[in-house]
Amino acid sequence: MLHVNLLKFCFILSRGNEFRTNYSQLGMFSAFFPNAPMIALTATANLMIRVQIKHSLNMKSSVEIIGNPDRRNIFYSKELRDGEELVSYEMILKPIAMKLIKLKVNYPPTIIYLPLRWCGFAYKLFDRVFGKAQYYPDETDSIPEKRLFAQYNAPQTSAMKEMILVQISSESSIIRIVFATVAIRIGLIYLTSGKLLILVHHHLFSSISKKQGGLAVMVFHPIKALLYYNNRDIAKNRHFGEDMRTYCKLEHQCLRKFLIEYLQCEKLCTNIGHGCCSFCSMHCKCLNCELECL
């Protein structure tokens, strides 16, 4: 009886078509308990993936409730990352570090997602560039709580992770930049959702579903989602779907339109001009943009 009650509300969280192995096996429970209600939740699935999910979970005569994933507050941008990895990472990160030194706590709250091996590199680079200036206010104690940047990934201690989470969810947080791996992206975005202004990805995802999934949280204020990529990233991505490679190679199309069409959404935000994406911002003819060109 206990097991039947536990199955009464079975929440399955998926990331596109990349089901966790244990989740994909939950379809066996519906065969044993055909009358137990089941709900599957995903932030990123298009029609094909939704069909796969229902088949995997043995869901029959199911009802679909689909929300519009289009967020007009999100500005989509992508930039080519030139050169070898080490050089390209330094070229991107050093200007960010210099701007953070200048603005300190006035720097917009930012999460920079990197592969695990590059998280430590980015943190050490900032440590080297900042020196004692990494703590705020000046002349304060050299403790992690007073540092302007932090890294959040698996190798860190639980105590350090807890400190970072407490800090970034606080209104008086000193931390302006967090280096993190994509494995914990949604949790960090949720905690900073009241303040987060910039989201930077330094590498490709295996699919558009993962890119959109990282933004499928309760963020309603303007936010910039920036993706850095290079040709080597695209070549490595060949064994995955073509969607991510196509997104990177887009030159004459709205990035938002491509993302929404991939997710097969019927509605698309219109008339947001320069606030839409890096492509639309270059072709916007609104009064503000015209004045900036003068």
C-alpha cells in the first residue's frame, strides 16, 4: 500500500531526450500500477522528445499542458571564440576581470559556465589578476565571504558550497561572478534569479534543449545569455544532433526565432528589436538605436 501511495504523484524531471537511466526505467511502474497517476515534467522537450518520453514511461491517453518557452526578457547572443583554448579563454576572461576590478560590487551579477577543468583555470586567473583587490571593501579581511568572485563545482567542500549559496541568495552579496559547471546551472540561476543579469557559457551543449533548459527558470527581469564557441567545439559536436551546430552557424536569422521553432512553439515575441538577440540588435531601426549611431 505504501508503494502505491508513493506512486500516486510521480514527478519525472527530464533534460530533453537525455533521460537519466533510472528515469527511463520508471515506465515499468505504470505497468504494475496502471491506475496510479503519473506526471512528467520537462522544460525543454519538443514534439519528438515528448513522444519519446511518453513511450518510455508507458503513458497512455495522457494530457499535455504546454507553456510558451519564449522569454522576451532574455537577450540571446553568441560569439566565436578564436584561437587555442588557453589563449581564447584568457582573451575572454581577462577583460571581464579588469571590468570587475573597476566596478566591484556594481558589476552585474554573472554566472560563467565552464567545463570543470577550466573552472579552476578561470578562478586562478582572476586570483592572479586581482591580487588583494579581490576582496571588498578595501582593506577588509581576506575571507571567502568578502571575495568578489567564486567557483562552484563538484570538487569543492560542502561548507564552501553552502557559503556560496548563502552569499548569492543574499541581497547584500559581495560575490559578483560565479564560475560553475553546467551540472548545477538551474540551481544557481534560481538562487540568483532576483539579481542575475548575465549568463555566459564558454562551450557548446550537446543540444538546443540543454541551452534552453538552463534558462527555464523564474527569471523575469532583463538577462543576457551569451554563448562562446569555436570551430573545434562544432566539430566535436557532430555525434550529437545538428541543432546546436546550426545555431552556432546562423548568420542571417534571429536566434530567438530559431530556438522557438526548434521547441515547436506556436507563439513568438515580436517587436522587441534590439532586445531580442545579437542578430536583431544589429538590424534594429528603432529611435534609440538610430540615435546611438549618430
